[in-house]
Amino acid sequence: MSKNSFIFLTILSCGILVSLIVSNGSFTFLEFSNAAGQQQQQQQMIPSSSTPAASTPLPSAQQTEKQIQQQESTWTTTGANLNIPRSEITSAILDGKIYVIGGLNATGKNIAVVEVYDPDTNKWSNNTASPLPEQRDHAAAAAYNGKLYVVGGYDNMRNPSNKLFIYDLATNKWQEGKPMPTARGALTAAFINGTLYAIGGNSTIPLNTSEAYNPQNNTWIQKAPMPTARHHHASAVVDGKLYVFGGRQLDNSTKSFIITLDKNEMYDSKKNTWITLEPMPSKRGGLTAANSSDGQIYVIGGELPPGSNETIRMFYNNEKYDPKSNNWTSQPPMLTARHGLAAETIGDKIYVIAGGIKPGLSVSNLNEIFQIKGH
């Protein structure tokens, strides 16, 4: 087989689509849970002696000496590690503490455990909050008025869910809210002025769906769809506007390869409209985002996953977006490249938690802290 050869083979075995990619002397096995191509989070890489295709120096998982020096001055590893290593998690801040919810463990099984991090004591607890009523990975979470809202994700049969679980801090109990109209995983969620917005995700195809939940009357309504259908994206809210970054979709021609995006689109809830803004400097999926008190958004980590039409790799990237100027600037990269991670801001620090440390199924219990400059 020549160095630049490429083969993509898909077969149906026991009701599961199994795909084999042979590229540049490396073999990648992918399992999908259904014929629409939902990736079941298990991959095995078999390296060969061939030299891998060169990746772009930046952005990539390769770092310069200058970047490493920047890391040391702005990132720390002093954050206590999670009790359970995991990836494809979701998180939210409730009462000054970080709640990390569900995800995949090292065996690829989704879990219901909720761990709570107290930045004042630098300690985690997995018995402070009751576990989710059901196991979930690739869900979305947001907090509002003393309650935690967890929506969508994949259940333990790898099916996309439309369920909404609501956690009440005062009672330490979960209850179910009205389900979303659209079942999906790998979505994002955020509150704007007391309304929960669930954005994008994957069902049998990438979605541009935007649905809004009113906690006061337990109802959902459809909102204007995103310009770009996608999943495994990140989002953040600044000044009442929702910004959505990166993510993945399938290529339009063959539907065989994963396309990773650099798209940056903003939703105005007052106008119910979307606009397209300056794209990210790097194309990434499985990334995370957190905003600072001065209205800047930090978009961190990610991967080009197995099945991509580009060189598979991880990202250390930490790119700051200024919504007022619509400009991006590179920030000191995080210490450990990860995907399927979470990021939450408390005060002048961004806590970047868990996530896979290699493409495909992998986990970590890391808690690396970024010091926001000027705070």
C-alpha cells in the first residue's frame, strides 16, 4: 500500500455499522450504533511504522517553547482531580460550586454520577448531589434560580434522549420536566432571561434545531434554527446573546466523513434571529467555552476525531473571542490537550475539567485552571 493511500470500508455486522479507515499506513476501527452513523464512543488505533501526515504547526497539539512558557505563567494544575475519570460530560455552576454531570467512563459506559467541586476548599464530592435519574453522556446543562437543568444526551442504549431532568438544590432531588420536542445528544444549553435554550445536536443527522423551555409553565417552543446544523459544538452567553462555536457535521457529498467546523454564529433572543460572525482561527469539535466577567469568551480544547476528512489530532488551543469587536486572539494553550471536556468560570479563573486525552474514547480526571489576565 502506498504512503498516501486511503480506503474507507463500511460493513453491516449484527445490526451495527462497522467502518474501517486505512490511511497512511494506519488503521482506524469505528463502531456506529445505527445506519445514520451515530458514533459509539469506542475506537482502536493500530499505528504503523509509516510517518504520519504532517499537521499544521498551529493550531495543533504541537507547541512552541514560547507557548509552554505562557502556559506556566497562566495555567496551574493545582485544581483537585475528579474522583471518577470521564469524558463527554456536561457541567454548570450552582451556588458557587461546579457540578459535573454524567459522561462516559473508561470502559465507554455512560454514568449518572454527579460530582460537585468547591473552589474554596479545592475538593470534590460525589455524594453531595443525588445522581441523575438515568445514565447520560453528551447531555447539556444549565443552572437557573437554584435549580440545575439537564437535557438531552444519549441513554444507556446509545439512543438520543429528549428528557429534561431538573435538580433542586434545596431538596437534593431530581424531577422530570416536559421533554424536548426533539431528541438529541451532543447539544448545548443555556439560560437567557429565564428561558432555557437547547441548541443543535445529533439525532440521526446533525441538527440546526433551537428549542426554548419556559420553567414557569413547563412548556417548549420552537425558535429560529441555527444557520449551520452541527453537534459537539460549544456555546456561551454574553449580554443576552448566545454564541455557538465549532462542532461537527457530515460532508454533504458522500455523508461518509466527519467535517469539523470553525463556524461562529450568534442568536439574538429578542429578535429570534441568527447572524454569522468571524470564524474561529481553528476548526474544532468536542470543544468547550467559558466567558469572563468582562464579556470575553474563551474557546478551549477539542479534536479532529477518527472518521474526519483531515488529520486526526487533539487541540491544546485556547482562543479568546471578543463579541464587541468580533475579533479572535490566541491565548496561552491549556496544559493537556482534551476533548469532551467542560469549562466553568468562577471569579477570575476558568476551571477546565475532565475530557478525553486522545482522539476517540478516552477519559481523564484533570482539573486545570486558567488565570484570566487583567483580573
